[in-house]
Amino acid sequence: MANGMLAGRVAVVTGAGRGIGRGVALALGAAGAKVVVNDYGVNVDGTAPSTGPAFDVVKEIERTGGEAVASTDSVADWEGARRIIGTALERFGQLDALVTCAGILRDRMIFNMSEEEWDAVIAVHLKGTFNCLRHACTHMRDRRYGRIVTFSSGSGLFGNPGQANYGAAKSAIAGLTKVAARDLGKYGITVNAIAPVAGTRMTVNEEVRRARELRKKQGIQREDRGVAQIEELDPDDIAPMVVYLTSEYAKDVNGQFFLCFGTSVALVSQPRPVKTLYKAEGNWTLDELDRLVPATVAEGLVNPAPPKS
């Protein structure tokens, strides 16, 4: 990471106490940014908050000569998110970049998922991203400068079995990113999303392994993204692209999605029509669709979770 490329900049990183967020916070600090290290300090399922992780990362940044301050508010709380952004303004006098890594998991097949499991994940991922983005962008708009990097996921872009809550939140974050990019671009603010693949405590644990084995037994396929086994992927590998997106070098990159894993960075295509069935006059009849769809718009499609005999 280029030393000093973010000198004079101030960044807020949520979920920065562990995993990918920690790597991002350390990399931003190494690049010269002053960093607000936010982490609610909870378990993977969102329980048992602790102040330790945020303060530990602050110490790591300070040991290498950087400047950082801890924030232990929850992104899911509107006023908590306001305080997170306020910490940057009060301590460092400005805010240049926001990176929203905070997240939890409550995986369950959709027919077993509770309302509480749904609400908890949506609150942290989707509402938490909106809360922080909303409070941050008002200050960025006034200064006519800002860099926002949200975190989506392959689960939201492609779909993962057993993650209805997480996938819905991450897909919604992708939509939020596209809209925010268009709302804020004219003010000198860019908004882009990272879909990371890395081995963290959220993705490499016994519950995740059991779910993976169950999917194999049930013949449920995942989208092939051409990545290695997740256990082999270092969470710190995500940080360089995040830092790049918060820099001057990325001023023309806005509203884009990047799949990051290991040493790979892939631009993800925006949704677009790939096949079209057109009728010159009148509405389609079911007989017409039954006759034409299989050989046109549905040609080659395969059920990723076929019925079991």
C-alpha cells in the first residue's frame, strides 16, 4: 500500500475490530489516513457486545505511527450511527471516507428462519449501512468530496442457500449503493461496493461447515464464482482494493461492484437483459409462452436446487 497516499484524510470503518474490517482499518492507517475504528464487539450472531476489539485495533494502528480513535456504537442504531460519524468530526475535524464492514450472521434455511433472525441481520447489514451512509453523506456533500465503500456479498449478488436474511440484506445494499452513487456523484462523492470472499470467523466456523455439508447432501448448488476454498483466503487481501476506492485514483469509479478474493479483483457486471422475447401485438397467452419460452429466454436454464426424488 502506497505510504501516505491518504495523508490528511479521515476514514470511518465499521466492523473494524476483526476480520476484513480490521484489515481495512490497518491498511487505511498505513496509507496515512486517520481512522475511526468502529466495532460493537459482538459475537458472530450479534450477541455479547464488547469494547475490546475496537480499542485493540486502535492500538495496532498507533503502534505503527498512525492516528486512530475507537467507537463502540452499534451501526443498527440511528443515533449510534450518528455518534460514529460524529466521532470523526469531533476528533479529526472532517470525514473523507466511510467503509461499512459491520455484519452478523443468523443462517437458517428459509422455512426454519424466525422473524427475530430476519430482523437482526437486516438491522445490522442494511439499516446499519444506510444509517452510517446517511449521516456521513451530509457532511461529505457540504465539502463536495467523499468516498464510500459498502460491503455486499456473493450471497446477495448470486445467492447462497440458508442465507435468506443475509442475502436479502446484501442484495439491498447493492441497490442502495447504485442509488447513492447517482444521488451523490454530482457532489464529488463516489459510492462503490465490495463483495469479499475470505476466511473469517463469520465464514469459517463449525456451523458454516455443517451447513456446507448439508447442502452437498441435499444436492443444492451454489453459484460457481471461480474462487478457492474460503479457508485459504486471507481477509487482509480485501483491504488494498478498498483503500484504492477511497483514494483520489478512483475518482471516476462510481456505482460499481468488485468481487475480491485472494489476489483477484473482478468487476461484477450490472444486471442487464440478455435475452428478449417480443410480441408485436396483444398480450402473451399461456399457450404461446409454453411454446416459445423454453427455446428462447429460458433456453439452457437449470434448476440450481432440483426436487429430490
